[in-house]
Amino acid sequence: MNKKTTDIAVVGFALFSMFFGAGNLLFPPYLGLVSGGHWQISLVGFILADVGLALLVITAVSKCEGNLDKVLGRAGKKLARLIGIAAVLCIGPLLAIPRTAATTFEMGVQPIIGETSSIVSIIFSVIFFALTLVLTIKPSKVIDIIGKFLTPALLICLGVLIVVGIISPIGGVSETALIEKNLFAEGISQGYLTMDALGAAALATVAIASITERGYVKTSDQVKMTIKSGLVAGVALTLVYGGLTYLGSTLSTSYGVNTPQASLMVVIIDELLGYPGKLVLGLIVSLACLTTSIGLTSAAAKYFSGISNNKIKYETIVISVCVFSCVVSNFGVSTIIKFSAPVLEIVYPVLIAIVVMNLLGNYIKYDGAFKGAAYFTLSVSLLSVGSNILKITQISDILGKLPFAAYGFSWIVPAIVGAVLGGLISAVLGSSRSTDLERKEA
């Protein structure tokens, strides 16, 4: 392979590995289990909400030179900064990074050593984040460490597991789904929970930094390289998701919907490979979650260092993120997932709405359209989450009647309405697109 192809492959594999972490191991087998013989339907929804949205975000961020605030800027300076910080915190020390350590312990360590005390969990999390710290503290080495060394090992382990599961299925596949929910919508919902679209906003900056250091200094080259690397990661993710979802479906005649998600991979490994498989699972989980932890820690540190104009050093933020994540990880996978769902349901739609608008930015004259879409989407998300938490059924019923609500996209029509109204108001007031200088300041 020539240098450019090699670089695309290395960065693409690194992106795959940074994306493929805790949630990516937890959710596909569960979707297969609850979907039974209809697992392909939920898989399509999952891939659209995970891979599809992540690729859209990577494309948007690469066109904005890796600057997340620039992607969000046309929605307004304050909202852009608020959504940017919220997104990075979600994929950083509040949710995604702690989940990597918690999942590694529950899926990769406990099955081997058995039930343990909380002290063991604390010791493990300290070791896990010490490794993350050592491998992240030098940002220029992140992509090479992951893309050249850790990802191939992860792909080999996953490939062996999936091939064995296809050749020797664990059991029969249920002809009917085990849940009454819309399977496509369930796939969308589980795809949200991986946080990959949020992660893409930050991980794209890590990829662009690596591409720049490899000698690609032209913006056009960086955009092309980043998008192609994202496609490599997307194809790899899709293949692995398909395999894991199928493996989960082969449990649908033997296990119920209440089987803990963190236990499904343990069951699959045990059924396919026996006790030695637990060592393989430990290796898969450790590699998947460690690479994700490294990538997200580096991305979060780059973002917060950038918005502070480097007044807070990258290294200082890396240390802070690792320490904070170490503490949160000891709450356990289930608690972190339960807490993450409502937060993601608020942040995710707004980010995606602005990203899609950004991709169409050359055709949208007025910044008011961005602001209208963003605020209408945020309002619907807040109402949806608030009504579910407070059990206000009147609001939930109204939102449930919106177009695409059954598929988890109740915010789409309000976003379009907000964009049209915002654009019309801007047109009447004579306020057109922001200047480049204004958007940079945002």
C-alpha cells in the first residue's frame, strides 16, 4: 500500500477502536436477543443511529477543521458553547469514559476471578486509568498506539468469536421478537446510548491532528483523509455489529429480556468457547474499552484546552479526567447507563440537528435558521425527557403523536419548523449569514 492508503487505514482502524467501546459490546447482543428472528430490523436502526450519525458528524467536523465550536457556531455563540461542553462531558468524564472501566471490570475481569469486594473494583479502576493516563499524555502518539497495535488485536479476537458463533450457533433463533416495541425504534434508541455520534464530534479532532502530523497540511486533503478514515471505521463497525447482533439472536430461545446486558457477552463466550473463552472476552473487553478511554480522554482534553486558549494545559486536563472518571466508574455499568439515557436524549438531537444544518450550510443563507432549529429541537428534547421523568402523560402523549416519534425522532419536524421560522425572521430583519470572523469568535 502507498503512504496515503496506509495512513487512511491506520487512522480508520484507530477511529474504529476508539468508537468500539463499552456500549458497542453491550447493545448489539441485547438487540439480537430481544429481536429474535427479526434482528436485522433492529440492526438497521442501530447502525443508522450509531454509524450513520457518527459519519455525518465526522464529515461536518472535518469541514470545520476539527473545531467543534465552529460546527455549532451558526446556532449562536452561547448555545454552541453550551452544547459543545455538554457533548464533550457526556462522552468524557461524566458518562462514556467511566463506563469503559466499569464495563471492563464487570465483563472482562469478574467472570475470570468471580465475585469480589468493592476494594478490588477500586484497585482495578485505578490501574485502568493509570494506563489511560500513560497512553494519552502524549497526544501525538494516540493514533499510532491504537491504530497500529491495539486495533488489530481487537479485530482478531472479535473475528474469531463471530466466526465460531456463525459456524456453531449457540441455539435456535426465536421466530418472534421478545418485546412488543417497534424494533427499528429500539435499534435507534440503543444506537443513541453508544454515544458514538457525540464521540465523533470530539474524536474527529484527534484524527485530524494525527492526519496533520502525517504531513497533510492542506484543508482539502485533511477533509478527504478524515472522511475516508471515517468510512473505514464505519464499515468495520457495521460488520462487527452485524456479527454480535446475530450472536445475540441465537440466545433468544433460551434467555429472557431481563437478562442483564453486561452478562450477555459473558453468556455468549461461555457457550461458544467455554471457560478459556473468558480469557478471550477479558482481552476483547479490555482492548475495546481501553482504546475508547484513550481516544475520548485525549479528545476531551484537546477540547477543554482549546476553549481555554491553552491556559489549562492538555496534560493537566488528562490527569483531571482520569481521576474523576476513576471515581465515577465505581458506580457500575447499570447506574451509568441509567443516568446517561435522559442526558443523551437532550444533547443528542440538538447536536445532530445542527450538524445536518451545517452540512447544508452553503445553501442556508440565514443564521436564524440554525438558531430556530436548535432551540425548537432543544425544547422538544427537554419536554420529552421532563415529561417522562415527572410522568406527565399529557405532554408525552402529544409528543408521541409527532411524525417519526415511533422511531425516536420526534424532534425532526419541530427542527424543520424552527429552521423555517428562524430563517423567515432573519430575512425580515435583514440578518444574513454570520461573517467568518463572527463565527470564529463563536
